[in-house]
Amino acid sequence: MAGAELIGAEEKREVMDILETGIFMRYGFDEERKGIFKVKEFEEAFAKYLNCGYALGVTSGSAALKVAMTALDVGPGDEVIAPAFDFIATYEAILEVGAIPVMADIDDSLNLDPDKLEDKITSCTKAIIPVHMCGAPARIDKVIEVAKKHNLLVLEDNAQASGGSYKGRKLGTIGDMGILSFDYYKTITTGEGGMVITNDKKLYDRSDWYHDHGHDHNPNVERALEGRTILGFNFRMNEFQGAVGLAQLRKLDYIISEQRKNKAVIKDALGKINGVGFRKLFDPDGDTATFLGFNLPDETITRQFQKALQREGVNTILYKENAWHYAPRWEHLIARSTANSKKYPFTNPMYKGKVDYDVESIPYAENIIGRTLFMIIPVKMPEAKMESIINGIEKASKIL
Ligand SMILES: *Cc1c(COP(=O)(O)O)cnc(C)c1O
């Protein structure tokens, strides 16, 4: 639960500023707002934290994906490659822009496997979305190498690893664009919220225009007189989200460092058990430690161990069972049941490809997702709680 665990006086103080002026919208009301621009301040602070050129606050991580793909001109006729182990929002966002999601295999990091990407590239492929799942980085450098070779765009879905990095660079800033999510489960939260990040001014501008009905946000004229070049929509972040986000961002490094300490202790206990392996971290220094992933030799023993842990009060997630994070489990995707009766975009004549979601094409995901358990690592871990987890692990391990 990360950031949600730490909501307190700092968030309250930031929100009070907004309640004092009564200006809840990020744009306009220049006199009444008395110089308070929480969303803008949040964006600038985040861009600085990530060491990237531009950050744009939006209503959610899902919206951020849609805005970013729109800016990248991903659309009807295009295919976009995403990992089989992913939250469903990535696939939904691809469909939202009229493109077709293509499911790809994962590696030992449980993130997109760059070595198998080329099998999935077709003449329709426009972009690749590596997702930094469960707090830890994908091999983004290798993904970019493959993308460059085939002239494809890279959008990093970093909804689950805010503050993480790969070889010293912050996640989300390495591809052409990146996104973050601040929904209530994520590393830091604004209730609901997201961010689009890029180093490219043109891509930022297109995102900025699209997310606010095409407004060009010309600082020299009032809002009603602003120019426009493209039609857009409304994905504006509001000042409450910006205010809470500012307070949460200041806690991000603390959150990560506490989680890392807690994770290390639990990992140590699990490491003593015969037959337990761990999710591979290609850059352990870049792990945000929101999750600990560990695996057992087969699915049967994994389920048994999960039950044994549960009996000891230790909760884990088996994502092959969890219906929202493993693409072959999405019967509505497989049935092409989009929210319109015409099954658009699957039926779009502009789409010349042929996509399938057969598990045969993702053998490693099928192998590893059913025998990996994830533990959520809290920020706050009182000693008694830690002790009961360690004891629980030891007791449960007797069944192995
Ligand atoms: C949470 C999440 C999203 C969507 O973010 P929301 O803010 O919940 O819309 C997208 N991708 C991944 C991988 C996520 O975990």
C-alpha cells in the first residue's frame, strides 16, 4: 500500500492551501488562485526528481497511457506489443486508441523478454510497451535496442515502479515516453491520478494539447482565447491531486528505502528454504521493493505453500489465479468483447494483421507465473509484525 500508508499532516497542509483559495482547477482563475498552482508544482518537482524534460499530470495511469499513445500517433491499424504479465489497463489503453494489443513473453524478471520480442514484430507493429511490473525494472536498454532496429516506438508503463531505476536512470524516462500511476494501490498516491513523461518537447506538447480539449496553453492570453491545432479530450489532473501528490513525492525515497529494508529481512527468511528461488532482478539497485517475488519448483507445491503461508497469516498473490494481471486469463479480451457492439478496433478494416492470445506463444510466462508467489512489502513494518511473518514462513516451510 506504500504511499497510502503515510497520508498525514503534510498532505493535509497542501490540500488546505486549495481549500483556502477555493480554486480546484489547474488552469485559469489567475487572480483568485493567489499564485497557487499545485498540479504545475507537482509536475515540475516530478520532472526534477526523475531528471527528465517534461511531466504532465493526468486523471489516471490509464489516461496517461492513452494520452501518451495519442501523442506518439499510435492508432487504428497499428499493433502494440505488451507483456503477458501486466495489469489489464495497458491492453485497454491500446484498444482505446484503436490499436491492437499483442501479447509477448516474459523473462526471469517477470517483465517483457527483449530476447523474444522479434517473434512478435509484424508489419503492423508500431510500438512496444515494456511494463516495470511489481516494482522492478524490465531490461529496458535491450527493449530499446530491438525497437531501434525495427524503427518502433517505446512507451514505458511505469505505473508500478515510481522512483525505480535501471542502470542509474529513472524508469519512465528511458523510452520515447513513459507513464506513472498514482491510484490508491501504487507506490505514491493521489487517490486517482497519473503522469505522462518525456524528454521530447513535441511529444509533450501533443500530450498537453490532447489532455485538455486541444488548448495550447499560451501563457499570454486568457484561457478562452487560447489556440488549438488538434481535437482533444479531458484528462486534466485537479488541484487536490496535485496537492496530495506534492506531499507524497517528498516521501517517495523514504518509502523505497523502508520497503527495501523490510524486503531484505523477508527475503533472507525465504532464502533459507530449500527449493525457493527468487524473481530475477537485472538491476537490484533500481528495485523499489514494493513486492517480493519468489518461486517454487511446480504449480502444485506453489499452491500448497501459498495455503500453508495463509494458515500462518502470511498473505501472498498468485497472479495466475488473479484475474486482472495475466493476459491469457482475460476471456473478454480473447472474445474481442470491446465496449462497443461492433468489436472495434479488432474489426477495423484498417487493421491488416491477425492477432492471437494463445498461451503456446508465451511458454515461459505459462511456466513461471503459476509457480511464483508475490508478497506485498509494506512501508511500515513494526517488529512484532515482522517477527510473525518470519515465524509464519518458517512454519509453513515444513510442508515443503
Ligand atoms: C495501475 C496500472 C495502470 C493504470 O493505472 P490507473 O491509475 O489505475 O489507471 C497501468 N498499468 C499498470 C501496469 C498498472 O499497474
